[in-house]
Amino acid sequence: MKAEYDKETDTLTITLRDARVKESDEIRPGVIADFGYDGGVVGFEVLEASKVVEIPAITLEGLESVTGPLVLHDKPVKYGKK
């Protein structure tokens, strides 16, 4: 999983898995879900993210088995159990 915030466009992109996107739907105003060719969710985009998400204060819970960096503002942040 990877989360990236683009300050210039004020967009938070959350990628759940590495797969090609077949289609995208705006599931709520300002929230776009990307779907792969298998019908599964590939990721999400949150538009005007600074208005609805505290950036970069994102808490990820239950990700003990996930390893790797969380990318916000192009700076890696370690996450996992506290």
C-alpha cells in the first residue's frame, strides 16, 4: 500500500495494489475509486484532501504485516505498531 499527497493539486492518492486501472468512479463527492480489470479496488483519490484529511497526520492501524514506507510529501514515514 502506498499513500501520496500532491500539495500542488491538493490530492491524496492511496494505492492498495499494483494493478492496471480499468475504470474509475466518483463514489462520493471528491472521492474517486479506481477498479482493476478483475473488478477489485486498486486505489482511491481524495480531491481537496487538505479540507477532509489531516495531512500528514495519517494513522494506519492493523497493518502489522505490511512493511515498507508510507510516502507523504515525498518523504518516507515508517509505520506499524506503536
